[in-house]
Amino acid sequence: MSSLENKGNVLGDVRAEQDKAMLDVAFYDWQDHKILSEASDRYLVVGRRGTGKSALTYKLNEEWRAQRDFVVVVAPNEEDVIGLRATATKFGTSLPRIRAAIKTGWRYALVMEIAEKLSNHYKAQKDIADSIFLNKALKQWQSLGGTIISRLKKTLQSSIVAGEEPEESISELAGRLRVNDITDELCHSLKQSGRRVMVLIDRLDEGYEPDEIGIGIVDGIIYGSDDLRQRAELIKTFLFLRDNVFRAIQNFDQDFTRNIEGSVLRLHWDVQELFHMVCRRIRSAFGITTESDTRVWNAVTANELHGIQGFKSVLKMTLYRPRDLISLLNTAFYNASKANRKHLILEDLAASANHISQIRYDDLRKEYSSVFPGISEVTRTLSVLGAQFSVDEAKRVLTELSEKTQDIHLAQHIAIMGSSEEILKSLYGIGYVGLVDKLSGNTIFSHDGKKPDQLFENSSLLMIHPCYRSALGIALDPADQNSAEQIYDEYDITISSEVKEQRNKLIGRLISELDGIEKGDEDSSLFKDWAKRSIDLIAARKLQNIQSRSIDSESLNSEITATNRALDGFWRDILNKYHSRQIIFKVQNHEKLTADDYRQCAAKIGGEYGDIGFIICRDPQKELSKGGELEIFQSLYQDGHKLIIKLTASFIIGLLSKLRSPQKYDQIDEALEKHLAGYLRLYVSGFVAIDNSARKKKIKV
């Protein structure tokens, strides 16, 4: 294992922009990333500071480029956004007017940025050059500056006719820009190229101000992005938004929840996902080769921090976000290195936590000061009650605060909220306090902006999150220790179950489709499509560029090909042992495979396809049958060391069923490894043949 000596940010930088080297080798593919990478309808990604928004932008950009999608990344800088404010107000100063103008202008801007990307592609280049409106608009767009915001600003300014009313400028904007015409021409060019466009929009909080102008600009960008994705089938837009900006839009835009809420993905990390994420980084940083995450964690920690329980004790010092955890551990590893220790101990973490507590508390105040005026005064007022207190006690001190505060904005906020209880619910929603569950005794914290469903009772107990206590000068009383031991994120209980339910529904639908596909030539095309979609799920992100095609004109013989990313597990072994960078699956909608089926698959492998291929079929048994099937398998292996592995539809259904539990992410690899190991053990070094009566016999080779 590598030494801790002279290591700075040993687990990587907390800023994704500076963390690309670690992201390239140790990115953890957690549930939210999977949802986005499949280009789902949840296009508005909301998260608090440090939940991985910029890391997702970077990783999705890399992955989609590798799949040969066009990728447009929009990340405005502060000065451009500030400059856009003055232009936006030329269309009015109310949120609806600013939103309407920016919505149209932003859709136009995205179309232009995409067209610029396509103009360098040989298939679309001529189509754009021959277009009636798009080519001229693109040349004009390219002359307006170097960034999308500066170009948008000049476009909006030039669209305004001197002396006209703002309402007229808004109503005429789409026509003057011919935004519908150029969108149609862009869609035609995209079809010519045969590729998708993925638009990633990040850092919308740069230069953002929480007033009607700032909110109207961001609101318009969201609506404009949604409008384009609705109109263009091959264009997918994804926006990454900080939670405080999202809350501000919800407060000001009365239609926002109705129009957008169903498209929101709130970034969330549970304990297991954070554990996997950290262990991947530790494995990379210290050169640890063991596969077990628990052993990886134990290799760098002392006994009192061992195992998942030890990891949970570390998490109590954070807000359940990657940035918090990485920052905490980086500092702790540095503390250990100064003491010439190879393992982290509690003292290393405590020293690190004190420093990070102040940073997290400062972040909380900065992040929510615009939507929660007086948050500093409110949180410090509650801190005098200690780590844990009743709702009744909290109401009392907040009522006293509202009566004596000199902060006009705070007094106004309390008046708007209507009661001290609503203030407490807001503090719960931002994760400052947690609610002690009377039945279980556990404390529930919301780290993702979700307010409690149940009403607070006066006797209910609240707890200030441990990560803020050091900054507030609060010591944890021994009496509070038990309730602080178990901190649960309510988001994991409610929203995640909704995602899981939807996930299970989609998996169940795919599994049930097989019953409607008849065996034989007539439904060969349907079975090929089913097999391809199954591989898409089973090998998501492990195989890429998954494509299916028919070998003959009647679609009776089909194959699926894919590129092996060889990230880990089964598919990495396939590359290392069988040299298969490309993978081939021959698809046969029949029960019994013939010798020709095996020969055709074997003829495809070699070179980039290595020494292994797969046949997907409808055979009810996954073992090789005695006679022709077994003999051709052995012949191909003995003559050319080519392994042809049969994957039955029933075996694939078993793999799909394992996807119902995302926590058991490695079970599919384990099943595939076991299946391959069975072939090697039974049919290569010795084998069990299955005769027509399904009796098993031991055969010597």
C-alpha cells in the first residue's frame, strides 16, 4: 500500500473541475448517474453544494462522447450572466416577461450552439450549408462573440425595435429570430448525421442574484431548454441547478411546480453509495487491489473505525455529500501523515471535523440567505438550547427572537412564514435540524430540501446536525449519544422508493415482453430487439455502443455488437483473459442451437473480438446438450481456443431480476462469472453433458 507521506488531497480534489484525474479512474457509478446516463426524462438535476453536479457534467460528457453523441457543454461565467441582466430588463422587469424573452432567446441560442457543433461534421455540413435560414443565422451567431451568453445578449439587443413596448418585443421575438424555422432545419440536419445531441448546462448559479431578474433568467433558461427537448427528438438537454436557486424559482414562479416538478431529479447519496465512492478513491490512491470495499476501508483505518459502522461514525461529521466526505478524509489523512501513522484514528477525524464544521456552517448561511433571511441569527439562537431540544422550547426562543430582532428582513420572513413551526420545518428542509422519531428513536435528517410530511408536536424532539455543532460551539451530551448514533436521510425512505418502484415496473415490463414473442423465424426481429434492450440494462456503462443488426435480408440471423469498456469485474476479465475489446452476441430465436450457429459465431471472433463470443437463444436449459452442441463447442475450443458461450433467455431474465435491487450491483457480474466458470470447469477440463432426457453424466475429455 502506498504511504500517506507527502500526500496532499490524497482522495482527489473537492472541486470536480480540478478532480478529473481521479474521476477518470475512480468515478463511482451511483444510482442518479445511471438515471441520467440513460437519458431519462428527468432533465432538471437539483442538488446542494458538493452533491456531485459538476462531476456528473464531466463524466456524462466523457461517456456520451465515447458513444459518438454530439455533446454541447454550457457553463456560463459570472461576468457574462451579470451582463445579461441589463439586457433582460429591456423586455420588462417582472418575472413572467423576463422568463418569456429568455425562454425564446435561450432556445435560439442552444440551436445555434448545436448547429455550430454539427457544422464540423461531414454528414451534416453540407445540409447546413444548403439550409434556407440556419446557415445565415449561424454565420451571424458566430460573429457575435466567444461565449453563448455574450452571443445571446447581442442577439436579444439587436431584436428590439426602438420605441416599441416590451410586450411587443417579446411577442415578436420568436418571429424575428425565425426560431421555429431554424429548429426544424436543425432537426433535419441531425437526422442526416444519424446522431444525438446531448446538452449539459451547468453553473447557472454563477452571477445569479435572488431577485426577479435573476430568477426570471434562470427560469427562462429552464423553460427554453425544455421547449427544445420537446420539439427535437434527437436533442436531450440536462440542467444542473443548486438547491437554493431551485427553491427561489419555486417561490416566485407559481406555475413552476405544475410544469417542471415531474422532470426533477434530486441528487441523493445513501450510506452504501458513499461507502463505495470513497473506497474506489482509496483503492486508486493507495494502490490497494482487493475487491472487497470493507477490506479496503479497514486497510487505512484503525480498529475503532473498521467496517460499515466505523464508516457511519465518520459520516456523522458530514452532510452525506461527496464533497464533505472527501474533504474530511483528505484532512484526516494529512493529520495521520504528520504523526507518521498509516491508519486513520478518531483524533485525525476530530481535528479535521472542527475545521470542516465551520466551512459547512458558512456554506449553509451563504446558500440559503436569499430564501431564508436571518438564517444566521435563527440558527445561532437555537444553538443556545444545545444539541437536542423540544419543539416547544424552539418555538419559545424563536418567538422571543421575532419580538426583539432588529433585522427587518428576518422579521418579515417570520411574518411571511406565519409561525415558528414553519420556520422549524424550513430548518428541517435544509438539514440544519433533524426530527427524532418517537417509535424508533432514530433521528431523521433531510439533506435534500424535503420538508417533513408530519406535523411537529410540541413534545417532539429536534436535533441540530452534528456537522454544525463544532462551528456553533455545541458539545454533544452523553445523554444524546444514542440518538445521534443513527442518522437517517428521509429522502432515502420516500423519494428513493418512488424511483425504485418505477425501476421495477420497467424491468418487469421488459421481462414480461418475452412471453409475447413466439419462438421461431417469424418473431426473430422482436427477439433481437428484446435481447438488445436486455443487454443495454444488464451491461449498462460496462459495454457501450451496443448495436444490433440483421445478417440476412429476412432478419432471421441477427447479431449484437458492443465495445467492452472493461471497467471492472466480469467484463474486465473478458478483456484480460480473452483479449475481447469488442463483444459479439449472435441472436437465435430458437430453442436448439445447431453446429452452424456455433460456427457462424466463431467466425466472427478474433482480432478485436478476441477469443470469446456469445449466443443468445430460447433454449430452456443453459447447459450444453450431449451430442452435436457439445461436440461443436469442444471442437471450436480445441482447434482454435475459441469459447462460444450460450446465454439462454431464461438466464437473461434471471439477470434482469437482479436489477430490482440496485444495492446488489455486483450480482450480475457474479452470475456471469459463475456461468463462464461452469463452462470452463465442465466442458473444457471435464464436462457434464445433458442428454435429451435431461440426465447428467460425467464425461472425461
